[in-house]
Amino acid sequence: MAWKSMPFRTKAFLAIAFSGLITLLVALSIFLFSLQNNIEEEIEVQALNIAALTAARIDARHSYTAPDPSKELKRIADQVTRITNSAFVVFMDMHGNRFTHPDSSLIGKRIVGGDETRALQGETYSSKALGPSGPSIRAFAPIYNFDEQQVGAVAVGFSQPEISLYMSKIYQIFYKVIPISILLVILLSLILSSHIKNLLFGMEPSEIATLLKERETMLQSVKEGIIAIDRNKRITVINQAAKNLFPTDTEFIGRHIEEVIPTSRLPETLKTGKVEYDDLQILNNSPILTNRIPLKIKNEVVGAIATFRPLTELNRLAEELTGVKKIVAALRARTHEFQNKLHVISGLIQLESYDEAIKYITSISNKEQSYIAFLTEHINNTTISALLIGKASEADEKQISFEIDDNSSLFYLPEDFDENVLVVILGNLIDNAFEAVEGLEPMHKKVKVSIQQDEKNILIQVKDLGIGIPAEIRDQIFQEGFSTKGVPGRGLGLMNVKKRVQTYEGTIELVSNQNGSIFTVHLPSKISCNLDD
């Protein structure tokens, strides 16, 4: 099978196994080579010590003064050989002729090997040479008489075959260990290659490369901004749509997410592992809707991803935040109310009650003019005015007394404040108040709205005369999906209100008892949305 066509697991196994085996063999070779060298060095040191001690023996020195040194020196050589297990101990005269040798036929003959000259010149040393007994490690030491004149030398040797025999015993041990070591290397290679394959989710490198390319293409093709962080809260991925929301020279990859987007909430997603959808936040003076999703591997959170889209188009923003829907619904109720009034006028004309028709028309006209004049004078925002007019008509249709505080005023909105956010807050609070008084006695079906603005704040207050909100559920009314009606799909209005208020750094308060509820919202009228501040 060609290398290129092999599965990645097989390639990994072969690469790891061969690397392990080569490393093992090299390590063993170095070890054995070093061991043999160390053994030979130890033998050389041992031979040198034996030679020096033998040359210093008094009886050996005294033997050299005898007429025939051979007999006494043979006794000494046999004794040293027996005690030290050396191969031979050879005494020689100043001409290199042997006095002793294990082979008696060599006594009287010159020592061979060519390495004895330095000993006859008074030097102590070791060497390797080929003698009658074969290759050996030999140590030489000079011998002096009692007048300190050199009279000969002694050679102590250990044969190389004995060393080889000793090493062969070590090799036999290694011959048993090496197969086990090879099996362990193969087994560990198999386990490691399987683990690597599992880490890659069973995919081949070519498949991973394809996925990475597809991911990069997808990231750059989507209109939504995408940012991903790792478990250390550092940015690992960002697409072009997200980069477009920042200055062109901004660095992203590797930076801590809070350095780039302090309000991203991605660190909280890492901590809690909870998914969040359609959360409104301000990014570089632009409102965006953000989704936050934890990245999990084997149920462990290893990162987090945020996708977000800027809501720059008014229509789309209004639809997403339900502001326009609320205005349309309110105006639809107003249209229905006027149709009823037109029916009354039509009936009066058909009954020829012209005076009554005129009075009815005049009454309606005065009321409308007065209401519109008040809004025109005090509410300098056509979107909010339209919402209030629509809600007033809806209240009439539901037979609810809807009152706008005479002290209400809204003269301007800051440039970075989106009026549709105000529509969502006001519209949801009024809807909540209508629901609170629905089904009550006429005297309790009252809702009052107050909008006031000064240099620092916008104050919105919506009051109803309902039965109030029980104390045990007041902390839950701003949670997603919670509703006192118990109807699926409800429970989003007050949650949206709280999110919008928090986004614009405002506060919302609730005072409620058996006589009704008052929601009070404070919004800064001058807001800095620069996240770098």
C-alpha cells in the first residue's frame, strides 16, 4: 500500500512505532557500548592497582636479589593470580625476559606484545595487546631493589575472551528484554495513534483541511459577525463582518475578549455553559442582536462563540424589537374605534337627527384636537405620539380609562438613543397595565402614563389600579417565559423591557400592592455607548 493512500491512523502508528524502535535500538547500543567501555576501564584500573601493589611487595623485591628469582617469583605470581582472578602475573627482568608465566615453556623468553618498553623505563601504565594467551588488558609496573634501582617489571593481565564472556551474559539478558520492549513500543504506538485519531474525531488530515477551508469560507460569506474565544477567554476566530464593526487597524487574534468587547458576556457563557439568543447590546454606538453559544467537547466547555448582526435598518429593527408591531396594533384599534363612531354618525343622519349628529361630531373633534394638541405640544416625537394615540384608542375599545399625565414632556432623544427602544419599553408597560385591569370593575379600569424628561434623565411611569402583583412572584416577572396567565409563548414583554433598560444603562422599579402597580423606568438622556470608555 502506498504511503499516500494509507489511513492516517496507520501512518501515525508506523511513524510512532519506527521512531520508538529506532530510539530504543540506539539507546540500547549506546548503553551496551558505554557499559563495555566502563567494564574495560574498571578492569584497567584494577589491573594497575594489582600491578602496583605486586611491584611494591617486599618479598618480590627481595626475590630479585636471589641467584634464581624464578622459584620465589612463581610463588608470588600464583598467589596474586589466585586472589585477584587475573589471567596472568608475569615478572620480567630489565631485558624483558620472563621469570614467570602460566605457560612454563615461555619462561626465560622475552615478553611479546611490544608494550613492555615503557615499564622497563620506570613507567606504570595499562595497555591492550595480543599475547600468547590471546588479546588481553595488561597493566605494567616497575620493580625496584632496596637501593631504589630498577631491577625489572611486573605485568598483570585480564584476557579479552573473559570480558567477552561477561558481556555475553549481559547480552543474553538484553535478548530477553528487547522483544518485550519492542512489543511495548508497538502497543504504546497503537494506543497513541488511536488516541490521536480520536482527538481528530476519526477524520483524516485531508478531511480536516477541507473542513477548515469550508469553515473559513463560510465565516467570511455570512453577513453576521462571528467571534470565538478559547477557554482562556482569548479570541481565536473572527470573520470580516465582525471586523467591519471596529477600526481597520484593530488587532483581534490572541487578545482577551474583554479588551476588545468588554460587554460581550462570552466569559459568562464559558462559566455557565448556557445558550443565549437575541440579546440586545450596544457595540461601537450601534445596537446589535447577539447569540452566545458555548463550545463543548465531550460535555466540557472549551470555548464560546458569539454571532451578532447590526440592526441599522429602521424597519428591520422595529420588527425585531416589536416596536412597529405595537404601533400598528394600536392604530388598528384606533381605526376600529373610528369605524364605530362613523357608524353612529351615519345612523344619526339616517334618523334625520342632524343636531345630534353635529353635537356628536363636535364632541369627537374637540376631544381629538385637544388630545393631539397636547401630544404635539408635550411629546416632540411622532413615533411615541403615534403609539400613545393608538393606545388611547385601544383603551377606549376595551373601556379602560387611559390618562396621560398633564406634566408629561418629551422634547428630544439623544442621537445615540433609538426611539424604537422607547416604543418597546412604553408599549410593553402599557400592555401589561391593560392586562392588569382587564375584567375589573369600571372604577378600577384605569391606567395612567407619565413621560418626563430633564437634562439628565427620561422618566417613564405606568400606573394601573389592578389587584397588584403577589410578592412571591415579583422577582420572576422579568424572566423569559414567565407569565401569570400560564399561556405558552407569553412572558416576553417585561423581559424585553428589562433588557432594553439595561442596555441603555437605566433602571426599572416596581411598586405593587392590592391597589395596583407602578412601573418606573429611568433612562439616561445623555448616553455614551463607546465601549472603550
